[in-house]
Amino acid sequence: MGIQVKIAVILLAVIFSVIISLIVFDEISDPLIVDDNGTLTIRTPVNDGENRLVAEKLVDVIIEKYDSGQTLDLLDGEPLGFRLTNGEVRYVFILDDELAAIAHYIPGAIGATFESINAVRTFDQVSRDLESEGQTWIHYEKYNPNTNKIESKTSLLKLHDGIVFGSGFYN
């Protein structure tokens, strides 16, 4: 076997192992970057794991603001929203104990009920999970302000101080 064939076989083996590790492990790198001035930048997530991480971090940021008494209306110049490096907006929403929106990036969504989002799980299932686990992931159909279409969405809901904080991503 010639040297060029051996090199080609080694390169194929390396490429194959990288592809397998990406598929099997769904590699996640932290898409949130804070510079020396404390400015938050969110790199555009590249997979489901990173999308979930962004949702978790955004919920944690808004809960920190809530706990410290800071105003929750503007984040990164957007009402309850953050801009990703590709310009897409990710936002946080706040629900009451009946899972109706009391604060939302889209003003028309305030007052929307859980039943209006066409969720895969029932209100009772989600409420039980919030009470027992403190948080849960839900899948549903929702208007996407980035595309102006109804699309499938995955969101984290986190119960804190009797209020449900959430953030998600369109699939």
C-alpha cells in the first residue's frame, strides 16, 4: 500500500471518528460569552444541546434580575429579549400559576393561556412536573417572530417564587 493510500485511510478514519463523536455526544460548547466589560454576547447555537443551554442560561439571567429587584422589561435593548450573533432574537417569557403569559417579548402574547399553544403534554402534566421537579421542557406550536410563521418550539419552564420563567427555541 502506497503512502498516499495510507494517509487517505488515516484521514478517513479521523473524519469518521469526529462525525461519530458529534452524532453520539451532540457536543455542546457554551454559546454565552461575557466580555471584560460584562457585556453578554450569545453565539448562535448549532445543535439541540446548545439551544437548550441558551434557554437555561436566559432563564437563569432573568431570575437573577428578578431576585435582585432589577427591571425585567429590557434585556440587551430588546423587551425580554437577547440578540444572537446572527441577529435572531431569543426571548424570555413569564407565566402565572395558571401558565398564562404575564410578560412576553411579543406584546400580543400577554394573556395567552397554556391551552392556546397546542402543547404535546397537558396542563396537568406540566403543572405536576413543575411542582415536583421545579422545571420541565415542553414542546408546542407557536408564532415565530423571526419567520412570521407558526412553528414547532421547545421551551424550558422553571418555577421560581411562584412564577414560571421560560425561554425556548424553534425547531
